[in-house]
Amino acid sequence: MNCAYWDKTLQNYAAEVVSVYDLDADQVVSKLIHQLASSQTCDSAADLGCGIGKFTELLSDCYERVESCDFSPQGLRLTQERCASKDHIHYHCLDLISDPVPFNPVDLVICINVLMMPSLDERLRAWRTVANQVRKDGHLILVVPAIESILMERHSELGQKLYEGKSCQDSLDATLPDQSTVIDLHQGVHIIDHVRTKHYLKHELKALLEEHQFTIQQIQPLRYRPTEHSQDLDTWDWLILGRRN
């Protein structure tokens, strides 16, 4: 992964990143965190891919020990500034693909739009890291891009071209994914804002979680409030709640 890219992106977070914390239309992720914290005897949580720390701050209000991790030193610095008054948060500059994790498995792991690396090898290694940080009977809250969502966007774009009077071939040519390779499309990688991004099928997620010894307790579309740039788009990701077997 490109550390300089993410440092720059997180420095201008509001303009560059779709914030699940801010745009979650029904605050589903926040409600799940509170629900899990109140329903069980849990004292530890980890935010794997903390960004600028909005979910880390929320976790720190619910758990006695919080591990906050990000690949970007800039993201960690911004998270530390946000959570400066919290002395029970531990910060780790961590590459989920290759670095050993410096803390024991926790009761709750949240991983919000992190497991979307275009490389299959890197992605599978990151999946193992995330899964292994959830203790037995602990929980994972996972958010990842939905391939069903982006395909519906493509369908809408195609329909608009046809409505404008373009031929079928011209409409298809005009809506082809930019710079996508056969290998990318074969594994669900689409380019979003010039970044190759892995998108997941619902049943693909079910299979992956079962392979990593999780029972799925909840899986649903996570819908976002419209933004200035997506007024006409019904954009959503997959939200999964899993329990480690």
C-alpha cells in the first residue's frame, strides 16, 4: 500500500474520504457498537484502519481498552489528537498485510472499508490478520464495498445513455469502467476516484467469513445519506456482524 497516498488523503479527510461514521444514514454501525458493549461483559476493542479516529473515539466510550491501528502515520496522529483526553487507547502504526500485531485478540474488532486491496494475495493476508484479532466468541463489525451497488450504478448510467438517444453500442462504450483489466473485473475490482478498489458479493462475504471461523449474525446494505457528489445515487456498502467460533 502507498503510505504517502494515505497520509495525503487523511490530511484532507473531509473532502477525500467517504466517512462511514458521518454518512451512515441510520447510524447502524454506532448502534451496533453500543449494543455489543452493553449486552456482554467485554472490555477490549480494536479499530483496524482507524482513519482519523472517529470510531476509535466512540469505542473508547464503551470499552476499557482500545487498540487503534492504521497504516498511515498521519491518520494515527490525527486520531491521537482527537482522543488526546483518553488514556486507555493504545496506538499502532500497522500494515495489516505484513506486520505482526502487537496486542492480543480482543472482544470486538471493527474494520471499516479497509479490506479492499486490489491484490488478491495482499487482501487474503489482511483478512487473516483481521480475523485472528477477534478472540473466541468475540465479534467483528466489517464494512466493505458492495459489488451489487456499483453494478446498479453502472446499470443506471447505461439506462441514462439509452434515454439520451445513444445506440446500445455507444451506450456500452461510454459506460465501460475506466482502465479496468480482465483480472480486476474477474475478482470484483473497480476503479473508484482513480483507486482500484475491491468490491464484494454478499455470498462471497458469507463464504470468506465461514472460512475464517465466523458465524454471520447480521448482513445488510449500509446506506449512506446523499452528498454533494452523489445526490442521485443510491450508494451502499455491505455491513456484516460476525461472531468468532
